[in-house]
Amino acid sequence: MKIEFVLNDKKQVIQVDPASRLLDILRDDFELTSVKEGCGEGECGACVVLMDDKAVNSCLIPVGNIEGRHIVTMESFRKTERYKVIEESFLEAGSVQCGFCTPGIVMSTESLLRENPKPGDNEIRDALSGNLCRCTGYNMIIKGVKLAATRGKGLW
Amino acid sequence: MVDGFRPADLQEALEFRARHPSIPIAGGTDLMVQKARGFGLKPDFNKPLLFIGHLRKLRQISVRDGNIHIGAGVLLSELIINDKISEALKMAVRQMASPPSRNLATIGGNICNASPAGDTLPYLYAVDAKLILKSVSSERIIHIGKFITDPKQNTLEHDELLTEIIIPNKIFNVSYYKKVGQRKGMSLTKASFQGLADIKNSNVLDIRIAFGSVAPIIVRSREIEASIIGKPVSEINAAVPEILKKYATLIRPIDDARSSAAYRKRVSLRLLEDFLSKLS
Ligand SMILES: Cc1cc2nc3c(=O)[nH]c(=O)nc-3n(C[C@H](O)[C@H](O)[C@H](O)COP(=O)(O)OP(=O)(O)OC[C@H]3O[C@@H](n4cnc5c(N)ncnc54)[C@H](O)[C@@H]3O)c2cc1C
Ligand code: FES
Ligand code: FES
């Protein structure tokens, strides 16, 4: 099937089996390796990307569903001002250890702050409930998100 | 063989459905996992996929004759923020999966997947939701209980699509939904409970009770509900042990990877007890 979509601000037309997972297309065909496969079952959030500004699990998306949609991965999000604030805050709060979960967590954070620029602890916990982290124990991530929300006031 | 089809509108989708054996796919959050073959591999489907998640007609929420009509393709995340949706349904949906998968998953997919652990189902059974099933040449409206026949089984015809869910116009001033799962917001449910009641002047005008995950299909008993309706709350509070006993015979959970039968039964009855004790 022919699929037209926008990937990191660039229009793409691909010929694919529509049952292919968006995750594999991003990693294998576009070499966007910030997108990780943790579980392949929607449980870990390592594969989270933005679709029309909302966090989604790319391992659950058949590419037949991305026609006309805008997909954003870390590779382009990292060029934004908002990313810089998140990065700085995460580093300062100790939100990153091995880093495997980080791209997914950054995407979920961006999706949350777009909807709710001043989230409380519970709202942050809920927004990140689909992202597993084996290293940090989450509290440092919550702290990082809060810091980003405060520092980035007006950006979201 | 065609590998998939993206219809321009519902009409085109139904025409495709009539002509070809196909698998409708909305969000794909159930199908992509059920058909997964492992790391880096595309899922294996034995029939062409019919993509329906983008169809406008399936994405609307409207009020008609006082009833709420929810399009089958409405996302779980959209239900949570729509002001036509009752707080009771929102409560159940907020506990489903996680935000990134709620941005993909649809209510129609949850119904058609027909899992006894489906989190929208106890609510939909409790309110007597009806479903509109359409084909090119027909339309039928059936009660959700007639649609889901067994775990993973529904009565969808090969040429039909679920298009709308109708929630009857009815106010309940007490609503209660709890699910017990492994991890908050994720993994499928071990036991779930939906209670709804309309209490006025300390009398039970209406009550609805539904259990998920504890039998092959959702458990609801109109008979037991009828025995509660019309009575003063004080009488019901005194009869709690008796009501629990009645429901205990209907709850027949299985042992599986998620939980033991005995645990499920105990937890389900405790949720019922908690709900009944909150009536006042
Ligand atoms: C990580 C994870 C966590 C989850 N957590 C929960 C949870 O907590 N609670 C819960 O209840 N579920 C949960 N699920 C299951 C799933 O997300 C839901 O059942 C969801 O609502 C399915 O919707 P979908 O659009 O993605 O379905 P799809 O996968 O697209 O479809 C599911 C089934 O319905 C059929 N179908 C879909 N739409 C139609 C239609 N309009 N007409 C006819 N047939 C149709 C499909 O053919 C398929 O058989 C979880 C899934 C994952 C991966
Ligand atoms: S790889 Fe997609 S959620 Fe784990
Ligand atoms: S930092 Fe290692 S998994 Fe989160």
C-alpha cells in the first residue's frame, strides 16, 4: 500500500505492507534509532513517538494508520527549544541513568506539557504510567518533568 | 491478495466488507499484539486489513433523542475529555492502558475484542448500551449482551462493522468503578466492578451491578437488581451479606496467568460490598 505521511517535518511517500509496525519502519527504513523496542506489546513505552503532537506507542501502530499524520521522533524534537529545557532539567534532576527509556519519556513529557503546561505530581505520574524505567525509580523523573515545566514556562 | 484497504468513507468501507473477507482494524492496539511475531517482525494477518480508525463518521459523539451516540472509532483519550460522556464511563477509561495507548485505542475495538476483562464492558452492560451494526444493505441495533457471546467471540457478520454505541439517557447519582490489576494503568484486569445507583430520599430508585473478568462474559443479574430496587437504603445495608451470597453463585472466575480464581472471587465480592456500603 502507498502511504503518505510527514516524518520529522518532511513529507514521505512509502510503499509498504500496511500491517508493518511503525516502530520497524522508523528504525529500519529511516534509521531513526532513538525509537527503541523494549517489549513490542505496548507495555514499556520505549517506542513512544509523537503523532500529531500526542504520545503514541509506535510498536502498536500499523503503518496503514499513519496516512496524513505527522510523526515526530527525538531526532527532530531535539532541535527544539522545548527539548533543550527538558534535557537540562532531566540532567539536573538525575532523571537519566542508562538512557534506554529516555526518548520515550521525553516524548510523553512533551505530550503532557502540550496538554497541561502546569501538571501536578499525580498528573505527571499518570502521563508517564506507560513508560517503564528500570534504573531511576521514577521520583527523579517526576522531579525532572516538574523542573522542565517551571523552567520552560511559556514554551508550552 | 490485497494487503489492506483504506476506504475514503464508511460507505466505501462497507462495500469492501461486502466484497472481501477482511479484518477491520481501528487503533490496532489489540490486533497488533495478538498477531505479533516478535522483535522487528511485522504481525501476520491471514486476511486483508480494512483500516477504519480514520473514518469521520465513526469518530463522532452526539446526543440524539436524549441518548448519547458514541462512534465506534472514538479514541479512549477522547472519551476522557468529552463533556457528553458520563463520569462513570470516564472513570473506567482513565484506568485503561496508558496515555500513549489511549491515544490509539478505540471504544469499538474494546467492544469487538470481547475480552471478559475489557474495561468499558461492565459499564456498557450496566447501562444497557446498544450497538449499531451496519452492512451495505442492513442495519441492526442490538443489546451489548447479545453481541458478545463468549470470550473473544462476537456476533459480527463478515460484512458488518460496528458503527455506533448508544448509551440510554439515564442519570445515576452514585457511580463506582474499580479494577484490580497488576500495575496501575497497565496490564489487563484481574477483576473489575461497576456499580451505578440512583438514590432519592434514601430510596434505591435504580441500581446496576456488573462484574468483569470473573466469568466468560460480563456478569450482571437483573433479578438481583430488581430485588434491591424500590427499597430503602437502610434495608439494603442490612441485607448486604445476603446480596453478596446471591452474587457469589454467579461469579465463576478461572485460574490463569493473571490471577487465581479464589482471589478474583474474593476481591470482586469485596468491591461489591464496598459499593453497597457507600449507598446512603
Ligand atoms: C499495553 C496495553 C494495555 C492495555 N490495557 C487495557 C486495559 O487496561 N483495559 C482494557 O480493556 N483493554 C486494554 N488493552 C486492550 C486494548 O487496548 C483495548 O481493547 C482497545 O480499546 C482496543 O481498541 P483498538 O481500536 O486498538 O482495537 P483493534 O486492535 O483495532 O481491534 C480490536 C478488535 O476489534 C475489531 N474491531 C475494531 N473496531 C471495529 C469496528 N468498528 N467494527 C467491527 N470490528 C471492529 C478488530 O477486528 C479486532 O478484532 C490494552 C492493550 C495494550 C497493548
Ligand atoms: S516497545 Fe512499544 S511499548 Fe514497549
Ligand atoms: S534510565 Fe535506564 S531504563 Fe530508565
